Amino acid sequence: MMAGELQRLPEGRSRLRRTSQTPPVDHRHLRKSRKKLQVVICVLLVELCERFTFFGIVCNMIIFCTVKLGYDNYLAATVNLCFIGASTLTPVLVGWFAETCLGRTKVLYLCALLHFFGTAMLPVVAFPFEDFYIDAHHMTHKLDPLEQQILFYTGLLAAALGIGGIRAVLCPLGAYSLQSYNQHQLLSFFNWFYWLVNLNSMIVFLGIAYIQQSIAQNLGFLIPFTSVLLALIAIHMMRNKLTYKPKKGGSLLTTLGVFLNSFRTCCVRYRHLSGDVVSWLDRAKENNGGRYSETHVENVKVLAKLFPLYGLQLLYRACITQIPSGYYIQTMNSNLHLNDLMLPIGAMNVISILPLLLLAPLMECVATCLLSTDKTPLAPAKVITLGHACAALSVLVAGLLELRRKAYPQVEQTLSGKVLHVSSMPCFQLAPQYILLGVAEALVTPACSLISFQLTPSHIRGISLHFLTLSYGGGCFLGALIVQLLYFCSGGNFYPNALHDGNLERFFFLLASLMAINTLVFWKVSYRYLDLSVRGKAVTSSSLTEKLLHYKAALRFYDTVEHLSIDSVL
């Protein structure tokens, strides 16, 4: 009996230990809520630090290129737009590299190092403050212009790659669990998500404006310090497993491969064996002589429906990028004095952010009131059309205000130690064009994200958002290309170095005309994106709808098989 009791006792103790080690349900829920709160705080801090370094570079680049390097206005705007475009595209490219080649942890550490290297090089080498170059004998040492440009572009490239890796690993939009949200909840999420992003941007611009107003040299030290803080938060999130990984469901290379294979197979078929298929993309399927499975091809067919939406965002994004390029140069050549106070140029960017912060809560209240009275809010496609019209109107107003600005007499104004001849028109009179672009951004960006999310199946929504990001980055490069083309075609008249000697307003009028045509084209094709009630299903033809219904059912079946196999192994 004693032996039997002694044998039972360790079992009982082991059972007691196991039950004592298992945390109660309330503690688990508390831990999850604390972890979510920690993740939200860390992501907001990462966004704040990353935006500060990003806008700290962007806000100083045109002044540095024109005043310090002696670039013309068109070339300074091109460099700035290319940096913004590269910083927008690198999250997609570096994210793909992290998933397929090096791993998320190694890529994050590497990009944090690149980010610090780039942000430390720019203020020390490219945005020089005089005290740094004066030695004990009060001799000023200056870099050779060629060396300065090489280090400048090296720092920009390193900073862009670093920004891309940090955004891709720590702040991927596809990692949020939004699969069970309805259309109103998704739009509400995107409205508040971009509201928080723009709130961070406003705080950053106010900080940069204060620094530029008080002691501009401190900005050189604050940018690399913020980069170090960003790296520490990133390492903390990675070590404590506070990063969320987006759901896998295809890749950009696979999508592009389907298009190339379909095109090549079409050429071969028409030349030799012409077969009948419903869509030309079906020729990439294995049973039609292609290289890709039916699942991959059907994914691409769903995404192809959104390509007009992505393509028509290019010119819109080129208009939005006038804030750090054309509008910035226009403000720089206006009177920045308010009584005895000289306003920093970055303060005008705050005016474009205010509509974003005010419209998001207002749109949320209006949508909630309409839904409570069983009325349907305005369709996202119509909201995008309205936003595109606001962007075209903003650029048109910029051209009219440029004519008004040139009518004022010129005065002398000192920027970064250089005396410039600028218009005496107060810079605050340029506020309407900034406000209209802010309204356009508040209307377009959440609605585009909603359509990209709602019209694709859950397993390829990450790819859909990647294509939307690519269109945003491509719009920045398109804006740079338009600046270059119009400069050379007009002999420098449409983007002059001295605004009072040229016709910058013609550049704005031409861009406004192109944006108006873009708005009309989107209005004509917007019927494709009006019905968002069915997720991941086509709305244009009944045959395609049946195919996608069958496709979605097949995907659910495959997911069920996968879960069952995992459960059986466990």
C-alpha cells in the first residue's frame, strides 16, 4: 500500500504542477491585450521616427540641391521625387527579398544599419553645418563638389533601402486581420489608419518647422539620433516577437510570370496552333500549354481587373507629389515673412495635412448616420472620382496663383545663407492649392485601399496592396519624368530656375489638363468597382462570376485539407 501511495503521489504532484503551470483564461486574455497594446505603441513610434527621418530629408533636399549644389529647380525636383518614389517602392522589393532570400530578422537588422548609415551621412556630408567644418585654427574645410554629390546620393540610396526594409518587416498593412470585416468596417479601418499616419506626419512637420525656425543645425544631429531610436525599437519588436507576418498567397514574380507566359504562348498559338480560350491569360495554364497552374492564373485574372485602378493612380500620384516639388519651389520663391517672423517652408505642408485630419472623423460620422437610417453611403469609386477632381482643381489653382504671385513686386529674402529675389506675395495665399490636395488625399487613399482589399480573395490581398504601392511609387517617377520632359521640350520655360523669368504656371495648367482627362477616364471605368458586396468575385460578366465562385470554393476546400493534415500530424 505504501508503495502504491508513493507511486500515485508523484503522478498527483505532476498533475498539480501541470494545472498550476497552465495560466487561466483571464490571464491569457490579459497577456494578449497587453501584447496588442505594446505592438500598437511600437508601430506608432516606428512610424513617428521613420516619418521624422524621411521628411527631415525631403524638406531639406530642394534647398540643399539648389543653394548648396547649384542645381536648377527642375533637377532638384527630380532628385526629390526619385527619392520619394524609391522610398515608396523599396518596401515591396525588400519585403519580397526578406521572404524569399535572407529572412525577415536579418533583413531588418541590415536595413536598420543602412538607415543609420544613410541618415548619418546626409547631415554630416550633404546638409553641412558650418561649425562642424571649422577646426581649432578657425579654418573652414569644405568637401569637393564631386565628392559631396557622390556621398549625397550614396546616403540617399542607403536611407531609401533602410526605410523600405523597416516598413516591410515592422509595418506591413497586409498583416492586419481584416478578413471578417464588412465594407463599412474596412473603410473605417483605412480612414483611421491613414488618419494616424497623417497625425504622425503633422507632428513631424511641426517638429521640423520648429527646428528650422530656431537652430537649423540641430536637425543634422536629430536625424541620425532618431534613426538609432528607430533601430532600437525595431530590435525590441523583433526580439519580443511583436511583428506580425502577412499571410502568404503568391508573389509578384509569379504574377508577372503569368503575364509574360500568356503573351508568349499567345504569339506561338497564333503563329502555329490557334486555340479557343475564354481569356488570353488562360493560355498560361498548364492544360493550355503554359507553365502555371490554374490557381495561379485565376489569381492573376482577379488582380487584372484592378489594373485600371492602379494605372489611373499614377498621374494622380504625380499631382500629389507636387507638394514636395513644384509647390515647394513656389513657396520658396514667395514671401515667407509674417510680421517679424520668418516662417519655415515646412509649415505649408501642415496645411495640406489638416484636411486629412478633419475629414476622416467627419466621413466616419456621415457614414455611420447614413447606415443607421438604412441609406447607402457614397460608393468608394465615386469618392475616388471626386478626389481626382480635387487634385486636378488643386493644380489648376496653383497655376492661377502662380500668375498672381508673379504680379507682385520682388523683394530680397535669405534662405540657407543665400539671398534670393522672391515675390512679395505672402506664402499663405498659396494655401488653397495645399488644402485641395489634402482633401484629394483624404478621399482617394482609403477608398483605393478598400477596393483593393474588397475585390480580391483573402489569400492574395497582400499582392493586391503591393500593386497599389507600386502604383504610388511609379507615380513619383512619372512626376519626375514629366518634369524632365516639359523642361527640355520648353527649353526650360515651363520649369524655370528663376520663376519670375519663366512660366511655371504653364506646367501647372498642362498637368491639370492631364489630370482632368485622367479623372474622366476613371469615371468611365469606375462602374467596374461600384459593387463591393461580393469579395473576390467579378462583377462584369456572369460567366466570369461563375468561374470565380467555383475558384473560391476550390480554395476553401484546399484550405480545409491543409488544416486537417496539420491537425492529424499534431
